[in-house]
Amino acid sequence: MISIKDKKLKKLISLISSELSSDQRYQTFINHGPLEINAFSITFLASFHGLGGQNSVYIKIPKYIFYDKSIDFLSPISSSDRKLADNEIKSLQYLSICWNKSHQVSFVNHLVYIHEYNAIVTEQVFGSLLFEDYRQSDLLKKYKEPNSDPVMNGLCNFGKSLKLFHEKSSVSSIFKAQDVINKFDNYSIFLKSLGVSSKYLKSFFDIFIQFADYECHTLTANNLKGIDIRQIFNIDGRNLCVIDPGKLSSGYIEIDLARFIVTCRIIYWGTLRAFIRHTPHHSYEEKFLNAYFGADYSNSSILNILILKEFFKQWKVIHSALSRRKWPFFIKYLVKKLYIDPFFKRQISKELRELTKCR
């Protein structure tokens, strides 16, 4: 007997096949891969026979799951789920026109959207995940020549590409540190409620509050809320492809830079190296920033402040994820005290020292 899930999945595949019927690459459905349930989506691959032989598409169903095992492929689609999909599609459509590909960095091509299932269909991207290559490159860094490292070159190209993207919408602006103070307060309240040391948070704010009146000239531009090293594929050692830009928004250009840098600094998250608070060598980050700003780049207080905000945000997200795990209290407590909190305290304290140097 065919299950309800199999029937619904079969119908989704049929709708995708119908929508792609005019594309010669996807003429005859062959099979589909297993469903993968992630924090904010359900994904799987589907293969077709057509022009050029076998071709595949990537199906993503945006869904607020966040470790809730009761939410799956059969769960109703909420308005929040629809908003996730709408934001991603609008971003991909905008980027298909406004992203400059001259530096061998592109975004995945959106094909169709199946409204009934909230399913985004894109071309399949073939390659390795850049953050995994990044880890390997970092571990072998002392044996490599910088100019021959594809990860270094990829970060350089991404920095140049992001710069060109920002320039299309940039306008002069004034950065005001006070604008982000409330976000720090909110993160702090949340973290304290989950047992993060009040003493540590107070010591942080005693120093950080000195920058509350800091203002500086900068630029605002269209930002990519999903900018993340973990969303980039290394296609062939030369070309990069980004699969999820997230929602487009307007903000300081340093917001995108801070988001990306923090995702690079936590590439060892979930490994034993994070347990000893290991982060990648600073030269990778410098390569990215020098490509974006130019060789005369110097340390920026704006970037320091926004990197701190991103670390607090990631700290909150990871604590939220842990709270949803069906683990014994004692295990959760040990993970917090021995793994999560020491890692983020060290990263935040290090960045705070860099910020104070700029004063």
C-alpha cells in the first residue's frame, strides 16, 4: 500500500515535471534521492533524462522545523514557511540580474516554484562544499603557497564580487553604534535566561558600553541575510556557486562582511577542534577583506562591533537549538558549560580586544 507521503511526493514530482516540460534537459523523470530534514527546510534531489543525458534538480521546501521532529514533509505549510520561500526566490531573481559574475562567483539558477508544496526548484550544483575545503586548507596551510591555494583564491574572488554587488546600490551613510546596542541587550537577556554567566556578560558590557556613542561614515547597500561560507560550493577549484542568499535587506555594507567572517571563524563548529577553541588562520580572513576593500585596508571599528553582534547572534541560535534537543538535562548542561559557552566567550573576548585597540 502506497503511503500518504509517497503519494504526495509523487504528485510533487509530477508537478515539477510538468513545469519543466519546456526545458529540454528535464524530459523524463528517472528517480529522486532521500528527503533530508534540516532546521529550516526539507530538501532532496530529482534526476531526469534529457538533453545532454542525465540531469538533476534540487528541491527545497522551506519550513520552520528547528529540530521539532513532529514537523515533516506532511506537515501543513505555515505563512512563515511561505515567507521563507518568497524571500529566497526574490533574492535569487534579483541576483540573477544584479550579481556580477566576472570574478567566477555565481548564484544557483532558480527554475520553478511549486506553490502547493512551497517547493523551490533550482539546478543541481556539483562540487565540494567550500567550508570543508577551507578546513582542509587551514590544516595544511603551512605546506601550501598562498597564491596556489584555491580556497584563498576563492575567498579573494568572493570579496571582489561582493564589493561589486554592494556598489550597485550603495549610498553614503553614518554608522551609529547605538543602533545595535539594543540587539546586544536582547541577546544578553536571552543568554542569561539559559545560564550564561551574568558576571561574564557584565564584564563585556562594561567595556563595550564605552563605544555606545561611536559614529563613523560608511555606506549602506543591499545585504544578503543568508551570506554564509557553508552555503558556497567550490565547483572546480576556480568557480564558486552560492546556493542560498537568504532575504535581501538594506543595511551597512559591513553587516554582510561581519556575517561572512563569523561563519568562517566557526567552520570547526561541531568538531573536536572547536572544543579547544580553534579558529582558522587569520590570513584567510585578511585575503577576503583585502579583496573587498583593497590592499590599503585597515582595521575597522564598525566591522569589529558588527562581528561581535554576529557572535552573540550565533551564540543565541546555538543555545536555542540545544534547548530543542531531546537530550537529558545533564548532557545539555555539560555541552553548554564545556563546549558552547567557552568557545563563544573566547571568540567574543578576542574581538572585543581588537575593538579596544581602535579606540
